[in-house]
Amino acid sequence: MESSSGEELEEEFPGHEWITPQSSINATYQSQTEKGIRKICSELLELKDAIENLSGNMQSKYLAFLRISEEVVEAEQELIELQKHVSAQGILVQDLMSGVCRELDVWFKSNKEEDVKEKDFQTELDEILSDDTQDPKAIFLDKLDALLAEHKMEEALLALEVEEKKYLVTDESSKESNAELSAFKTALFKRKAILEDQLVRWSEQPSLPITELRKSLAGLVKIGKSSLAHQLLLKAYGSHLQKNVEAFLPSCSIYTETYAASLSQIVFTAIAKAAKETNTLFGDSPMNMNRIIQWAEYEIETFARLVKENSPLPESVSALRAACICIQTSLSHCSFLESYGLKVSKLLMVLLRPYIEEVLELNFRRVRRKIVEAASNDDILLLTPQEGSPLSGAVAPNIMLTSSGKKFMSVVNDILDQVTPMTIVHFGGAILNKFLQLFDRYVETLIKVLPGPSEDDTLLESKEPVEFKAESDAQQLTLIGAAYTIADELLPAAVSKFFDMQTEKKGAGGSSEGLGSGSIYSIEYKEWKRHLQHSLDKLRDHFCRQYVLSFIYLEGKSRLDARMYMERKTDDLLFDADPLPSLPFQALFGRLQQLASVAGDVLLGKDKIQKVLLSRLTETVVMWLSNEQELWDVFEDWSVQLQPSGLQQLILDMHFIVEIAVCGRFPHRPVQQLVSTIITRAIAAFSARNVDPQSALPEDEWFLETAKGAIHKLMLGTSGSESEPEPEPEAHVALHDEISDSDESIATPSTSGSEDSFASANNDDLESPVYFTDPEA
């Protein structure tokens, strides 16, 4: 409002220059007032701070003045005490001089000889105290006493050494009495004891430099106290070591991975210096060596205790890294100490082994929980190793891993990154065994992830829930392929340095003596790989068992049941225009064909794994037929009528299974052996029911040709039409050496004219298996 009114005044009186507008007045004086107030406030605050600083300085200076005053008072009191002490010593000297004078005066007056003239008292005293009138031994003892009183230990030691040499030279020719010699020896012994005490007290000073310590110890050696000097040397190094360790311990919590190595550097350096000084000053006598070994063992025991007490959490990676570096550094120091005759590596390992084993055990428990959690929640996403990842250096470009498989190798490489060469030598066997346990636990978790119950439902505790189930064939094969990739390629490549070091040690003639049961020498590569294969066999067998059981107990006409061999309408299979295997075995062929196609996509480039799984699946079917007692109970039931056509159909089904293995280029000898057993048992069961095998069964060639033709027809998707002439079979692919029966020859009569492997079938043909034809229709 004011500003608006000022503008109105300016508009009303525009021509009067002597009138100052209100707005100008407000702008000028209001601005100056605010600036002035702010400046005054700022100055007041600065003045307040200055007063507070001055007050604080005055208080601190006053306290310092009081402290200095107290020190001055104490210094004055010490000066007064010192003056009193000097005065007392002066009075004592005066009294001594007065007594001597009195004695001399009495002696002078008692001399009654007339021809003796009086002499000046001072002259007489000088004559009495002159060197010519005293015994040299007494003079030496007085001189030695003066040196000892003044703590001139080096001069006293030198004088004593010279006198002893002179005494030894003149001892035999001396005419002195035994009493005088004995008294002199006693006097020397007393003064030696005084010198020894001074040297000991001087050597025990905590801040004594090493050069001064050497001098005092050398003095003790000269007076015949070598043992005491050596004890003082070890005590001095022990005290110095204790101070260094106490100064270092607060930093252990900061340098969690290298604290043990630094601590070992401090301890073993002190031991090495003490050993070197011992050899220099005292020589390498057995007594000195035993003494320093005992001292070194005590210090190493203290070192091992400090390593355990200051360790991070034993289950942490830092504890594992610290333990491995500690072993590497400490054993290197032990090797250096052997040049001084100190062999303490065995003692060190005895002391540290329980701690290292505890750290290893807890770290593997930690990573085992991670692996179980990862496998229980695996999303089956295929992950390729990225550049710079822990897997990229050891994995071929075509290897694919699931997230749980990558997690497994990640934790394995995390542990291997911490391991040092000395750790491998002493604990390599234990670490490799723990990797086996780790992989076995990983496989057990995968078994829980796969459908169907496992052989042992207690493999995983109830507190480890499985949130994911691999339902589709692709998911199951992906998990199995990842496990095989880890066991066959990744894990052996990761631990190859273990066995390389073992080979180098053996080649160099290295001894495994004293390394313990957990050393790298305690395990062989073949045995270790065999354990890995055993874990894979458990996974493979579980997959095959649940896969076969889900097929066998399938509802409908494809269900595998012994009664299907009792209900045939025809009397003789030989007169059937188009003999085919039973529907369950046709369905089995379709399932295997479909699984082979999925495996070809999922396990691309992993032919070995594909053949192992499909071969084991075929073998599992035959094993189930051989061991299923309920099936055989039907054949042995006398209330059921058996027909020759049922036996013919059963034998054709068995030959059909063999042809599946041959067509898939699987090792078929185990299948042939089981099929032979089943056929023999079936013939016996039918023979017991008055069915003559000789008249009911055709030649074996008929079954072989019929089974082979059935496979050809099923692969073409037809059931009774005439088929084209069958091509000659391709050469069978030899499997890996680890697959059983791989080296056998597959050239049998059944292979002539067999179709190509059914693994080449298309998925489109498998989704609707129209070729499943009831042989009774």
C-alpha cells in the first residue's frame, strides 16, 4: 500500500524535484539498516568465538602451568634429597679420614725408637699409601673394585682376563704359600660374582640395543657363564618378540586374511635371529641346540594359539584364506630354519592341523548349503560362461550350465582361489574328498528335483524344501547334462593343479612321510574319478527308474502287464500277417525315440551322455521285467491258461528291446544277457503248463527279422504296409571308454539291415504316435 501511495504522489507532483519519493527513502534506509544489523551480528558472533577460544586457551595453559608447577616442586624435593645424600657421603668420607688420621697418630706415638725422627703427617701417609709398600695382588683387587664400583664392566673384564692369564703363567713357579693363593682366588671369585651380576642386570634391560647385548653376553662367556648367557639371549629375544606380537595383535581384526602370515613373519624371524646369534656367540653344541629348540617350540605353540584366537569366523572365506596363507608362509619359514638345524615343521602341522581342518569343514558346510539352496530353486536357465567369469578359463565354449551348476562351480572356484601350494600338499586329499561330498550332495539335491521318489527319502533333511520340480524331459535332461559336464570336465579341470603337484612331487622323489592322511598323496586320481562316476550313476539310475516306472504303470492299453500275454485272440503269431511287438513296447520305442530327439537338442554335442542315458533306460526296462515278481506270479498261476502265442509274443518283445539297443548304437551285451535270462525263465514257465517250446517257437532268425522289421515300420509311421528294402546299417559309433561294454563288437546277425538310429526322428512324428498298432487287431 505504501509503495502504491508513493507512486501516486510521484504522479501528482512530477515537477517538484525537491520532494524525495517515499519509495527511494524506504529502499535506501531499510537496506542500510538490515546490512548494519547483519554486520553487527556477525561481529558479535566472531567476538563470542574469540572469547570462547581465549577462555579455552587460558584454561589449558592454566592446567599446564599447574602441572609444571607440580613437576618443579617434585624436582626441588629430589634436589633436596640429593643434597642430603651428598652431605651424608661427605660426612662419611670426613669420618673415614679422621679415623685414619687417628690411627696413624696412635701408631706414630707408639713408636719409641729414638733414632726415628718425626715426619710430616702428610708425608707419612703418602708413604704408607704408595705402590711400593703394598702387595700387587691387593693393588689389583683395589683397582678391580674401583672399576666394578664405577660399573666399567668392559675394563673390569679385560683386567680380570689379563690377571688370570698372568696368574696361570706364574702359578707353577710362584713361591707364595697356598694360603695366600687360596685367599687371592677367593677374592677373584667374589669379584667375578659381582661382575656376573652386573652383566646379567645389564643384559636384562628391556631397551638394550643388540650390540650392547652381544657385548654383555660375550663378557659372561669369558667368565665361564655360557649357559647363563644363552638363557639371557633367548629371554631377550622372547621379550622383544612378545612386545612385537602385542603391538601387532590389535590389527588382526583389520587384516583378516593376512594377519596369520604377518604373525608368522614376526615369530619365525625372531626364532631365526636367535638361532643365528646362538651359532655366532656360543657355537652349535648339542646343549645349545636343545635349548633353542625348546624355546622355539614354545614360541611356535604360542603362535598357533594366537592364530586360532584371532581368526575370523571359521566358516568365512577370510578364515580359509588366512589359514591357507598361514600354512604357506609358516612352512616356508620352517624350511629356512632347517639351515640352522631347527626342524619344527612337523610340530607346526600338529598344532595347526585341527584348526585348518575345522576351517575347511565349516567352509564346505557353508558352500554345501548354498549349493543345496541353488539346486532346490534351479530355474533351469541355460547359462553360457561369460568372459572374465570364474568358469570362462576352464570351460569349453559349447558347454552349457544351469544356474545351479554354475553356482556349484562358482563355490568350488571360490575355495580353490584360496588354496595355496603348501595347503594342497598337506590337505589336498581332504579337500578333494570334500569336493566329492559336495558333488554327491549336489546330485542328491538334483534327485529331489527330478520327479518320483528317491531310494532314500532322507537324503535331504526336511528343513531343505525343494521349491522346483523338473517336470519336462528337457528340464530333466538339462539337469543331468549339467551334472555330467561338471563331473567329466569342469571339476577335474578345476582340481587338475592338485594332481599336477602330486605328479611333480613324485617325479622329484618327494616323500610323503609326515604329511598325514589328508595329504595329496592319500588319494589317487582314478579313485577320485570313480567316486564322481558313482554319484553320476545314482542320478542316472534314479532318472531311468522313475522314467521307466512312469511308463510301465501307465493306464490304458500301453500298461505293461503279464495278462496281455494271456489274452491273445490268435493261436499262433507265425500266421499273423503283420506281427508287431506288444503295445507297451511300441510305446516304449516311441518314448525312447522322443527322449532321444529332446536329448539331441538339449545335450547338443554330448553324445556320450545321450547314449549313457538311453542305454541305461533300455537296460532298466529289462531289469524290471527280470525282477518283477508280480509279473512272474501271473505266469506261474495255474488258474490262468497259457497259449503258445503268448510265449511267442513275449519272446518277440524281448528281441524287440535288443533291437532297440542295437538300433540306438547302445552297448547291448547287458541287455542281451538279461533278455536271455527272461526268455529262459518264460520258456520254463510255459513248459510247466504243457506248452511245448519246440513246436510253438520258430527259429531265432524269425524273431530277429520280425523285431528289426517292426522297428523299421514304426520309424516309418506305418503298421502293415509293404516297406521298401531296408538299407545297410551304418557303422556303429564307438562309445567312450568309460561306458561299459563299449569295446565289444556289435556285429551280430540282428544288425544286418537295421535302420538308422531312432535319435534322428522328428518331434512332429512323435507327438502323435499313430503307429502304435495293436497286434491283435
